[in-house]
Amino acid sequence: MKEPAVWDVLGRAGLKSLLIGVPPGYPPKPVEGWRISCFLTPPSAEKFTHPVELAAEVQEELGDEPYIFDIPNFREQGEDFVLQQVFAMTQRRFRVARRLVRNKPWDFFMLVEMGPDRLHHVFWRHFDPSHPNYRPGNPFETAFQDYYRYLDKELASLLESLPDDAVVIVMSDHGARMMAGGVCFNDWLAQEGYLSFAEPVTQPTAIAKAPIDWNRTVAWGDGGYYGRLFLNVKGREPNGVVEPSRYEEVRDELSSNLEAMPGPDGMRLGTRVFKPQDVYPEVRGVAPDLLVYFGDLEWRSVGQVGGGEIFTHENDTGPDGANHDRTGVFVMAGLPGQATGQREGLRLIDVGPSILSLFGLPVPEGSEGRSFL
């Protein structure tokens, strides 16, 4: 993180922040105020607060119960355990939050709760009748309703602990949606003649360990909620075969073929493909040559190869029934003179500048976001 965060700007103005679970928060960097690190904190971490003494106050509040940063390997832990941990994690984080908002002289308070994200990924298929793996009457059919009612109660209790004049924002960093399954990106590339192997791959194999014949490979793909496609460009990669003069031609060809890809029912999947240069103001590091949203986020990208099928309802990183989505949640209340109703056109990157404007502070030079207040 090279650019100043909201709490950095506030600290320079002499204002104190209380941050709980805000990523990236490990290791916990100094802040003008107090900080408990985030879901990236390893179980073996000895220091997870700033200042260090804050950890004793966290433990004093929880007694014999450990503070839960996240649910490690939540896709593989079993649903009963994950659901119990989601509730316990939320209960303990809000319990600590209520204590700290009461006894710390903060100006800005921010809490990130990972419970909804973990709930969505593990239990979406049990709650959504449109999911291919939904089974009516399953034991987790009401997990969403049960958790969100519980979360609402925890949030209400926290709000009662805040000053009456606090401006409150409830927001998400991304939305969520049903994920039908996965597209085996590299199997598709091999089928279409873009990816070649030195020997047959007959077992599911991570692409990093697959015997790729680079002298006959045009492109390969990585897995994730969206696919990242890399071209094997001559002069850029060690055994590149794509002539730099044909780079854009090959990118356009792959984009067209990916967007025309049919789904398992033979109908067009609805895949969307983007060039990083067209969607980011600046492209840094080793960027993918194409960003691939299979089924416009209805399907994830499976990076491993050798599964035998292009489409799968299994996930190479563990069971998962939800994908991220573009539209998230933003609710604000408590601003004097604030109009009620909905606002259109809000962007995630506008939230930071809007918070700064609540404190009467200017937006740092070079910020892309703008205050919507």
C-alpha cells in the first residue's frame, strides 16, 4: 500500500482512528489510534494489534475464548464447523468493538466483518433454488436468514454504543452472486489449440506443474473468480512464440473466441473479456494480457488442467457456491440535512474521499475517487 489511506490523512490532521479487521492489516502498521489486524493474520501471529498493549484488552474482554480473525481453509472444514465459526467470529468481533468504541477517544471507527463473505461462498448453494447443487429441505437452507438476522442484532447493539451524532456507513467491498460452476480455462485453451503439452495430462494438475510445451504454446490461463490469460510473447517470455507484431491480433482473436464460447447447454455463455489497459488507469507489474469473466461472473476460472471436461461443478480450491459481483451495498445515515432515498452512480473509490469531506479535509492529490457529498 503506497498511497495514503483515510486514517493516514486523518492522523496527519491530529484525528484518531479505531480500526478492527480492516485489510490489509497484518502485520499491524502503526496508526494514529488503535488497530486490530485483519483476516490475513496467521494463527501463529504473536503481535496483532497497535499498540501491542491493545491485545491484552481484547483478551480481557473475551476471557478464555480466542479472537477469531478468519476461518482458515473454510472451503474444506465442513459445513457444520464453518457455520458455527461464522457466528462465533462475528459475535466476538462485535463484542470487542462495543468495548473499544466506548473506551477509546476515536474520531473515525471502521470494522470489517468477514462472516458474510464466508457464509456466501460455503452456503449459497443451500439457500438459492437456482443453484445447480441446491437440494430442497437441506439442513442449511435457512443459514442465510439465520445469520443475517443475527448480524442485524449485533449491528444494532453496536450502533447503540456509538455517539448520537455519528455518521454511519454500512458497505461492502464487493457484491455476491450465485456461481454455477467452473470453466477449466486451460483445458479449453488446449482444446482450441492455444496450449500444448509435452506429454498427456490425464490427472487434475495445477497449471504451474503441468508439462507445458512452450515452443508450441500461444497462451495459458490462471484460475480465480475471473480468469487471467497470459500470452507467450517472443522476447518477453523465455520461450515465446507470439511475434510482438501479432500481439494485438492474437489478443483480439482470443477475446472473440472466448466471448463466443458456448456453455454446457450449447447456448452462448455470455463471457466478457477485457484488456487491462482499457479498464485500469495504469497497468503495473506483470499484468495479464486479458481478464476473462466467464458467464459474466456466473462461472469461475479453474486453473488446473487434466480434469477431462471443460465445465465442472467442483472447484479446484474447494467447495464454493458463490462468486463476487460488481454491485455491492452502500448505506449512509446520520448526516445532518441528509436526504433519504437512493443515489445512483456511486463508486467504491468515492467512499474514501467522501469520508474525508465529512471531516472537512481535502482529497489527496492524484486520487481518482471524488466525494459524492
